[in-house]
Amino acid sequence: MDDFAEINALRQELTQAGYEYYVLDKPTMSDYDYDHKLRRLEELEAAHPETVTSDSPTQRVGGQPLEAFDQVRHQVPLESLQDVFDFDELEAFDQRVKGVVPGAEYVVEPKVDGLSVALEYENGLFVRGATRGDGQVGEDVTENLRTVRSIPLKIPKAPARLIVRGEVYMPKKVFHALNEERERRGEALFANPRNAAAGSLRQLDPRIAASRRLDIAVFNVQLAEGEAFSTHLETLNYMQEKGFKVIPHYSCEQISQVTEHISDIGEHREDFPFDIDGAVIKVNNLSDRAALGSTAKFPRWAAAYKYPPEVKPAQVLDIVIQVGRTGVLTPKAVLTPVRLAGTTVTNATLHNQDFISEKDIRIGDTVLVRKAGEIIPEVISVALENRPEGTEPYFFPQTCPVCGAPVERDEDGAHIRCTGAECPAQLLRNLAHFASRDAMDIEGLGIAVVENLVGAQLVKTPGDLYFLNEEDVARLDRMGKRSAQKLLAALEKSKEQDLSRLIYAFGIRQVGQKAGKILAARFQTIDALQNASLEELTAVDDIGEITAQSILDWMSSPQSQHLIERLKEAGVNMTAAEQGSDQRFAGMTFVLTGALEKFTRDEASEMIESRGGKSSGSVSKKTTYVVAGEAAGSKLRKAQELGIAVLTEDEFLELLK
């Protein structure tokens, strides 16, 4: 088989395998085989770039990040629906419909809680995807939608032009896994799957959208040139035949059947892979829809039934404090079991001290509980009439319940945090951050290995990493002698990292990479930084009083002092590298924008800073140069407006010479 025949065969095989996996949920090819065949296809297309087509499985993820999304005017408006909140209102909707079309029949669908989009195809190829926006104008998110594996990039026997509408969502199991990973990395958690899906779909970098593993359920044909349909059910079957993942649906002849299906959907909402915020009722016959028409806001032939949130009483048996991997203390109410939205609830988040004090929640109280967004149990209010005698207001502890270190309240929020540098509750997050590329850059020490080390009780602080032995590491799951040797070599190499990286690796609040470099350049040694006063710290450029106080508090903690001594004992470098003699960019500020081809932004920033300059993320009057790559947008325009010199990549390289 020649290369061109193999390319076509691989595309067909991978496209079919993707359809079976992502749409039918019936995989026929192992992940290993899929990845192996995809790699082979990538190699063949690289050797024959003229064969690359937009529908190839290799084109699921776009290239460079965008500067902004373009606007798209919808050829067919994406209408919203009128809400009904109980069966009486649903009965009134039915009477209005039957007043115009007496024999109307309905289709009922779960209302996916996601982000509505339109998918456009020309001659069978996916050419554009846009968010709903205001129904008339949305945003072009084509590159992000290409990463949704259940969206076909090519459909068979297609009309010249086809537009379908669907709801992009984050599957519940993906949402929970993503939040676990974000918590592990010390990042803010997503509130619910809808917010996560919306935020993912509006990422300017398609690679981020791809990592979020979004899905879609299509539910409407907006336009199909040359095709004729008489019912909504026909359009759903048509989309299914074309390879789309179609919304679950139920046909109903009478309104009584509609209410039965709505009740059934509500009872089994936990069984759907997506969150729902109601059920949609649509007239099935398309000519009946035309007769009913639309108001200025809504179609008269459809309605959205919204499930009332269940609110039930439960008693607060206890209030316990959990310490998250970022050190935040989170209170949780332990409740008598109560059934809500299909699951049994025994705990509810209490958010923070302000929330507890505002509602005056006490141990022993009877509280009213519901599921916020049908996901997270929350306390609405206290039934004061049922309060037992002798209850007392609840206040957070003054020390961490895990490690005993003092706690402190954020200057700019309601969070209360543990200040311990070696707190066991924060260990996974601290180790992952310590080893990360921008910190100590310990190759091979990913989160899986960190979890292995902690689970085997080989590491209790970042300092312990440097006292590991080959035999213990080799015995860990999925390690072995060779992997252990590589890890120990990477640890040994990391001892030579500059002081600036070590300062950043400590994870001191308010101290990022930039501050680490500034502090290392100013104080030169860890001992000098430990002994610095508040006045000396605030005298440093870009170090404000809040950051300075965070540094002082961290350095004065016994846990921090123990960690530093442990690292010194291991031979970790505690001094800053000598400043280079080349300081040609001293006093200059550079801004990088657009897609850079000759180097990454991190590499360019390193070149600038090693020559005494400063790299900034925003353009201002203080900016000296803007280095602009391909597709540079708003930053380039602002530079031109302010009369700031703009350099190409080649011109920037000339400056370096």
C-alpha cells in the first residue's frame, strides 16, 4: 500500500473508531491502537502536507492561540424558550397550542445545562461553529469545537449547506476529574459543569479546550438546503443518520404523556451524563409550528419546564473543618441524611466564616438544605424555631487542625488559610508546585509519582525529596530501577537551580516567578532574605506591603525554617547567580504579542531578563518595545496608538546580537 492509500485508509478507520467511541459509546478500538494509528497518520501527513484536509482526525486541535473571537451573525436565529414552572403552567401552554392546532403532538427532551452552539457544514465539511450569543450574533469558536470528538468533521451525502444546533456540555465524570486535578494543582475549582463548559469553549487556545474533553448533544436542524422534513422526529433521525450525537427524546400524543416523561426525566436526572436544568417540550409537526409562529422573544410552539429545587430540613450534627491542598480551611456541615435531587445528602458546604456568621448556623440547628445548581448541597437558612437550648455560635479554630500552624485570613477575601510550609494537607500540591518546570524543574516528578511517594510515606516535605534512595523509589508502582535512577539524577541536577527558582518553589503567597527573580537579585542569598525587615522588603521594586508581610510571615514560621535547613543539609543552592555583564536592556520594558515562530514567549522573556530588561503582559506608556508575531491583535493596536516602537522577531534578534 502506498502512502496516499494508507492515508485514506487510516482516516476512514480512525473516523469510524471515533464515531463508535464518542457518539455511540461503543468503542471497538483500544486507546493504544487509536493513538498508534493517529501517530502514523500524522507522520504520513507531515511527509505529504499537500494531502492534509480539514476533516482529517489529525486536525481536531488547532494551532496557535487566537487574540480574540470574531463575531458571527446567525443565518437562522437561535431562539430561547419560554419557561414554565409547574404543571398548571404547562397545561396552559398546551391549551394555547391546541387553540391553534387541536391535534398537536409533542416531543420531550431533557434540557442540557450547557452552552448552545450552531454547527455549519458546506458540502459535508464542518466550516464554522458559533456560540448562541444574543440569538442573532454569536462568537466564532470553530477551532475549539473541532476539539469536541463527537462533532463530525465530515458528514456523508450532505446537502450543500447544513446548520444544526446543539448544546455543548462537560460530562459530569469529566467535571469531577477536572476539579480534582485543579485542586491538586492549587487552582480555583469550577463551580459547576456549565461554567466549566462555557469557560472551556471560550478559551483562546484550542489546546486548553481539547484538554477539557467537552461533548455535545444536538437537538435541532436550523437549515438543510434541498431537504424536506414534516416532523421534528424526522430531523432528529436525520441528524443521527449523519453521525451526530442526538439528544435523548420521547414522543407524546397527549399532554398527560408529556407530564409523565417530565417527571421521569426529573427522577432519573442522575443517570444522564450531563447536568440538566429542566425539560423541553416541542410541537412535533413542523407545519403546526409554522401556524403557531413566534412572539418577539420566544417560539409559541415550545416551552422549557424548570424543575423546582427540592428544599428539605436536616439537623446539623457537627461542623468540621477540611484543609484543602491550597491551605484554605473549608467548613462542612455534617447532616442527618436527606434525599435531594436523586441522591442522599449527608454533608453541605458552609463556604467560610462569614457565611456561618451571617446565617448564624450552629451545631444542633435544623437547617433547610437544597442542591445549588442541582450539584452541590448548600444550607439556605436556619429554622430558628427549632433551635435547641444551649447552642453557641461557631467560630473557626485559630490553628490548622491538621498541622497546628497558625491560620490567617486573606487580605482580599473571606478565605482563612493554614500558613504551614510543611502542612500534610497541602503536601501533594506543595510537592507538585516545588517540582514544576518554572520552579525547581525536576523532570519525571509528575503528580502520579508525587502521589506514589506520599502514599508510600517516603516524602513528608519537599526537603525529603533530596534524601530518597534508589531502592525505595524503585519499589514504587510503575517505577523500577531505571526510572528511579532518572528521578534521583533529576533531583541532583535541581540542586543547582538559581535562588530565584527556589524562592518561587516555596509557594509563598503573593510571590510568583517575577517576584522570585526580583528578590533573588536584590538579596542574593536565602539568609539575607530570611533576615530582611519589612522596610527592606517594601523598598524593593514591585514588592508591596502585602507581599512583604507574606514573605516575613512565611520566613518566620518554624515549618519554613525547618524546610530551609533540610534543603541546606541536602546541598540545594541558596544563592543567586551572578548578574550577567550584558545589561543592554536595563531600564527597558518589552511586551510580547501574537504567535511567535522563532522562540516561545518564555524563551524571549528569559533573553530580555538576562540582559537586564523587563517583560510585561500589558502595553503602557512605560513600554519600550512591543515584539509582534503573527496575528498580533489588541496589544499591537495599543502600541501603535501610543507611538511605541514595534519589532518583528527578526528585529528583536538583531537587538540581541
